[in-house]
Amino acid sequence: MHPETADVVFVVDPLERLDPARDTSIGMMHAAQERGARVWTAGAVALEAVDGRARCLATPVWLAPSVPARGCHWSVPDPWYRTGEPARLWLDEAAAVFLRTEPPLDEAFVTATLVLDLVDPARTALVNAPAGLRACSEHLLPLHYPDLAPDTVVSADPATVLAFVAEHRVVVVKPVDGFAGRGVLRLDRHDPNLASLVEIVTRAGTRAAVLQPYLREVSAGNKRVFVVAGDPVGAVQRFPAADGDFRIGDPQVEAPVTDRDREICSRLAPTLRRHGIHLAGLDVIGRHLIEVNVTSVGGLRKADALLGWTLCADVVDLALAGALPAQPRPAPERRPA
């Protein structure tokens, strides 16, 4: 399909909630528009199934030009987009569908992935594959590779959490479905608030949390390795966002893709490819794999501005060229005769 005749659908959060100076979804929309494709946006709840086909009520979007600004930001005009009249689109007639709503992976998100299962990936590029998004937990997938990850505990039991903190002294705890540093805490065994914090993060023993030792190597940065079709295509280094806040901020410099990074990518590649995870962001601290970002993978537009790269455009080009490996559609359940 020629880009000039292609419809590209982005299933995203409302545009007014996105930051056009930084957001990777916006960077991909720009890339699709610059290639002559028609860009549409829709929320997850706008997807529907009709007689076994997936469609959505989508809004056409035209983006105003933007240029790299300082650091990892883009300079954008105000207003930075305009929209047309919404229309219903059959998603199997689109060239590509990018499912990029931010976590949590709630009922609306899961339902959207189940509707997208009806789309033939050999005909429409799905970034990322909906079944793969259900199968690959960003925080829990590394548990399948214990030799690549730091010591990790996932538990809702306050006693288990407290024992892990006692063993490792300083621990990072985060929600299983968290993202962008939200809800991430640093627990110290000497903190007089420790019991109360554990009660908060586990919701009094009713919600599991992910715990890992605080890695001193983070002082040298948290690396985001961008992986496309299973292969590393670049990396950036990120550092704590501000004094007094240990959470990671924006990319600051290009990072080398080391032999250890390539080992991690090669180990994960078969799983990512099998599940149709065409775009992933691996978070690495020192020699340790921390997270495998697969939903609304961010950082690409920031890296493009900071380093003059074309990551957003490269992913869109692969999708429009049909160069992303198609995954088989989930087989329908066979009913006994």
C-alpha cells in the first residue's frame, strides 16, 4: 500500500493530554503525515467489533510542523493540531494501527486488544500485536530471565515485602502496572515510616508490588535501549530527574549498546518476535535488565530531538512497507462436534 493512500490509526489517550514537544505517539503521527498517509486517532473505548470485524470511530488529525528545540524537546506552534469530522473505519482496511494508550492496562485496554485480535496482521501492521501486549508484562517479563535481572520479588504480603527490605537494606518498589515513575518508592529499612509505606504500596496486602534492590549503578545512569523487530537500534542514558528525587528523568546523552546489552536483546528477541512486539524499550542499569516496555513505548521522539535520530520515522516506515513480521492471528476456539 502506498503511503499516499494509507490510513494510519493511532489508538491513544486524548490529544489534549499528550505533550507534542515530547510524546513519541506525536512523533510517529508526524512521520506518517510527512509520508502522505492519512492520520486518524481514536480512544481505546472507540474500538468495536461488528460481525467479526474490528472498526472504530476515529478522528482525522492534521499536525502543524515542528522542529527540534533545546535538549530532547521539539518546538511546536499553538495550536499544534486540527481535526476533522469523525468517521467509522474498518481497521482491517488501514495500513497500520498503533495501540499506544498509557497504562494502566485496565478493562478498556484489554477489550481493545481483544477487538484488535480480529484484524489480520498480514494485512494491517499492528504495533504492537494485541495478544503480545496481553502476554508480555513490562515489569514481570524479566522474571523469565533471572540471570539478566536483579533479585526481584512480586508480592502483596507485607511480611514478604518487609523481609525483602530487611535483606537488601534499600529497595525500589513499584506497582505491577505502573509507568513513567509513577508510584515508585524507595524503601529504607531504617525509615520509621517503612511499615506505613508498605501498607500503602500493597494496599494493606491486597495489591502486589514489584521489589528490587536499589542499584548503586544507577548513579551512572539508567539506559533505555530501543529495540525494533528484536534488534537494538540505539540507546540513551537517563539520570535522576532532580535533586532529592531518585526517579529517572529525560534522556541526556547517547549511550553505547554494549556486549551485555546485545546479550540481553538476543535472549529476549525470540520472545518479543513470537509475540509480535515490534517496538520495545529495555531499561538497563549496569548489567541488569529492569523493565521491558512494550505498551506506549516512549523516549523515541525525545531521542530524535536530542541526537538527530529518526526512530519515530523508522518504525512508521517499517509498518507502512509491510516489513514488520506478521504474527498469526489467535485461533478461534474449536467447539466439539
